[in-house]
Amino acid sequence: LFQSGTGLYSFLTVALHPLTVIKIRKQVGVTTPELSTSIVSSSESLVKSNIQQYYRGLGVVVSLAIPTRIIYISVLESSREWIDIRARELILNPPNSFAKYNNQLQSLIPFVTPLSGGIAGGLAAVSSQLIVVPMDVISQKQMVMDDTTYRQNGSSLQVVKSVISNDGWRGLYRGFGLSLFTSLPAGSIWWATYAGCKDQMNTIENAAFDSIPAIGRQGIVQVSSAFGAALAASIITQPLDTIKTRLQVKGGVGNASSKSAMIISVVKELTASSGLSGMYQGLLPRITHMGVWGSILSAAFEYLKVVSRKDYNS
């Protein structure tokens, strides 16, 4: 099961990596190469070079993504189950001082699943940042390099040396606070929305929907819930993600030295030409990435949990 899950996770990482590159380039303001195949505008070698640009930073992401996901899933599942059980116990068996509110407490039962999912998702997202932030710093710098710079100084080791030389070891954790501040609400919103949508859709009583085979209904619920969660999480946290990416790749603007001044300088730069929309650069690739990733991985994870339980019980 672990090998199957790792294989699926690695496949998704590779398949969706171009969306990450497009998002990062849009957020930083670097032109994304066109995959033109016309004889006039490009040669075979140019097309190959352009395609390779969409996979820059993949080596770092793949090598660090698996331990990151192990931490994420472990924290998510253990904390979600613990919070869910404790919350239900508290509602069903409230302390004596809350006994008179028993009917009101019972009405909170439908909110336990999204609440436990949201809190667990936030905890999991935060715990994984110790690996995610250095991974982002290194891979994002590779993603936005021009061809000449990438050929000369684009290896992961060279990027690490450059970051440490310029900013010390702390440079690998540039944007750590913002990353935490982004991942916590993003993880909480995604899992809370996903769990809530899934619960609500599973209670739908509709003749047309009920006529769909069970596996088809489950697929519709899974994909709809995942994309609904991706839409909510992306729209709410995109400005923070854009600022974080700019800081990790470029740092502050001008003479900004303190963290707050750097953030303010980035916000001013983003909104100077495009207004508020500048904070939402790369939104569509992020929604697509989160939606596809979430729907496939959550479905596979739920399936693997069922299989593992069957194996354990047998």
C-alpha cells in the first residue's frame, strides 16, 4: 500500500509540475515560454528547451515531496481522528455545567466532521513546512531562471550554495512565517470545505442522482468537493501565496530591510500596475492544481484506508 501510494503521489507530482511552474512564473512576473511548433517561430531544439522549462525544479520537489507528504498525512489522520472522537464525546456527554444546553449541543453534530478536518488540515500543513519552505526556495529559483543562468548555475547544489552565500542558512527559510500563515488557512479551508461538501452531497436525495451507479456518484462527490475546496482555499489565500513566492524568489524591493518593509514593498510592486488583480496572479493554475491533486489523491487515500483496514481485520 505504501508503494502504491508513493507511486501515485510521485506520478501526480510529475504530471502537475508544469502548473506549478506556470503559477510561479506568473506570480514573479517571468514570461512563460510558448510551446509553439510552427516552423517559423521555433525549431525542434527550441521546443524541447521550452518543454524542459516546465519541469525545472522537479528533482528537488520529487526528492523532498515524499517525506513531506508522510509527515502531512500522519499528522492529518492522527489529529483528525482524535479531534473528531473528542468533539463527539464532548457533545454527547457534556459536563454537568452544560447539561441544560444538551439540545443545542446536539445540533452541532453535523459540524464536527468539517471542524475536525479543518483543524487537522491546518496542523498537517504547518508541520510539513519545515521541509516545504527550503524545497520551495530552491525549486522556485530554478523555475524563474533564464536559460543561460540555468545552464551555468541552475543545479540544486549551486542554488543552495548561492542562497547560503548571500543570506546564510536562514535564506533557505525565507518566507517561512508567510508560508505558515498561508498553509494554515489553506489547509484548514481545503479540508473543512472538502469534508463539508462531501457530507452535504452524500445526503442528496434526488432520483436522477440516485440512478447513477454508486461508484459514479462517489466520483462526482469526490471531484466536486475537491474542486469546491480548491476554489475556496485558492481565492482566500492567493494574495498571501503570491507575496510569499515573490519574497522567496526576489526578496524585497528597493532598500527594504525589515520583514514588514519587505512585505509592504512587494505589495506595492504587485498592485502598482495591475491593482488588486496583481495579488491574484497565477490563480487559475493554482485552482486547477489543487483541484486535480486533491480529487485524485483524496480518492486514492480513502481507497487505501479501506483496503488497509480490510487487510488488518482479516
